[in-house]
Amino acid sequence: AGLCAVLHHRDTDLRVRAERAMNLALHGSCQVPIAGFATLEGDGLHLRALVGDAASGELLSAESQGPAQDPEALGRHVAEQLRALGADRLLHPHH
């Protein structure tokens, strides 16, 4: 663990945690068209996300900002925004 600790990059960790939380909240996998990109801006994070439907070309987008110390909350919030726009309908059409 000590050897790997030098590889840990705090800024990258925060961004990836927000992106992963959004994907997890949407039950994403490598098989569904979800994209997320977080940027660190001072003490805050900004997360942009997309959900698409390859068949129809429909694309939903959402974004939000939150404190860097809670990246998972930001990810869940953006997932909720995408759900409100109809992401579940695109990601899970047979449910």
C-alpha cells in the first residue's frame, strides 16, 4: 500500500469519484451510452454528463457544481437531473 500511495492523485480521485457516483446511480455499465466529465475548480467540482440513445439519436445533458469534499453527492445529483429528463427511459427501455 505504501508503494502505491505515491501514485494517488487527489484531484483525479475527486473527479473520478463524482463521475463514478453518477454512473452508479444510473446503473450504468460499459453497455449503455453514459458520459461524465468532472473538473476541479478551486474548492469545488463541476460535473457535466450525457445520456444518449444510439437508435434515435436523442441526447440528454445535465451539469451541476458542488463542494470537492463530497464528489459522490454531486454525482448522485447530476444522475437525478438526468432521470428527471428521462434518462431511465433511454437507458432501460424495457423496464
